[in-house]
Amino acid sequence: MGSDNTRFPEDGEGPPRRVKLRDFSIACHAVSNLQFGDFVRATGYVSDAERYGWSFVFEAFLPSATKLAIGSRTAGTPWWVPVPHAYWAQPEGPPSTILDRLDHPVVHVSWNDAKAYCRWSRTRLPTEAEWEFAARGGIEQAIYPWGDDLTPDGEHRCNIWQGDFPVHNSAGDGYAGTAPVYAYKPNGYGLHNIVGNVWEWCEDYFSPDYHRVTAAEDPLQREQTANRSLRGGSYLCHESYCNRYRVAARSSNTPDSSSGNIGFRVVRDDDHGQSGDSEQ
């Protein structure tokens, strides 16, 4: 796992190394709106975005009146707008709905929200090593889950930004926002959208020294830091800006953060245990 990529040295993508993992099962797609809705109906769970009363929405998805009314932007990333009452069931804030997106990945979920879903479903979040092993689909040291060519024979294999970020998205891959969880061909292990579409939370605390300090067998960053790890990139990633839709790429956010491009998928040990769970 890992790579020699040095474009984002703060991410700590390497050095490449061999690791050994115990057997595990991983979901073939990210948790969908329908699945997360089942969890909420069964438990009455209230997400972090609902408790805080807002979440980040990509500016282009909002009507002009909403953008003018909110006004404020995030320094360095002005395309993110803190929208009141945006949460998983109202992805762009009221009056948006997921009724026409039930088969899309749930978004606006924090790490805390993902963990709550895992407790209910008797699953867990993947470790970074498990995520990367699964994402590679049996291909060793390729850039993407299907090889080194982003669009083999001109075919789009993932949902990322097409055009000039952040001003123009041609949606050449078929989607300007999220895509259905089963969109595109799966990788060699049958996983859909393991890169692109939405970022996926992992169990680990995030450290740029991950590859230097974690074990060679079942690695897991247990030492507490401010952030939890994210993998896979999203529909907003573009070569000119994010470029983290590569298998070895890493990112992170605080465990209570949410936005319109963060979701998760789950794993399960063969014995339905929680061996990768480092929850404090």
C-alpha cells in the first residue's frame, strides 16, 4: 500500500510498503440514502449536521437567492457554503429532498454519524489499510482501482469533476453531483465507486506519518489526533485541485464535520466482530 506521490506531502501517502491483513468483508457500495434512512427510522438518530443546524453545500448547487442570503464563505475554499438546515435528508438545505436520490450515497454524515450507523448495523468502518486493499481490486500499485489510465479507451470509470474547477463542470462522466451507488463498472473485487463520488470515512486517526509508524500487520493509527481519515476523493475532485481519487491518496477531517461530498461504506469481520474498532 501507499505511493511515492509527493504532490501533497502533508498527506503522507508513502513510502510504499507491504502490509498483511486478516480476512474481512466489505460492502460493494457506499451506504445509500435508503439504507441510512432505515437506520434513522429504526433508531430516531439525529445527525451532527442536524444538531449543529447547518452543513457545507457546494455553491453551484444552490439558487442565487440562497447564496446571497447566506453570504459567508469558507476561507480558501469559497465554493463551500454553510447552509442552514442542510443535512442528509435535505442535501442542499430546505426544500431539497432525497426522494429522487434514494440509491445515491448518503452525504452530510460525520465520522460520528457513520459510527452510529455501524453500531446499529453490526458493522464497522474500514481501516485505511483495509480500504486501500479493497480499492486496489487485486491490482498491485496501480494509480486507480482499474489500472493507470484514468479513462481507458475513453470510458469514464468514476464520478469526478469534468471541466474547469470550480467554475465549470461539463458532467462529462454523467453526473454533476453524486451518482447512484452502483454507477460505473466495479473494480476487481466487485466494489463500485470506491474512488470518486463521495469521500469515505475510515476508522483511523489521521497522521501524515501513518506509513512510518503503524504496524505491518493489520495497521491502524490508534494514537489520537484531531482528525479521522478519509479515502477515495469525491465528485468535486479534479486534477488541478484535489486529485485525491487515486487509490493511495489520503485526506482527513474532524470527526464531527459534514459536507455534501462525504459518506462512508462499511466492513464486517468474518466473525461479525469489531476487531478494527478503536472508538474511545
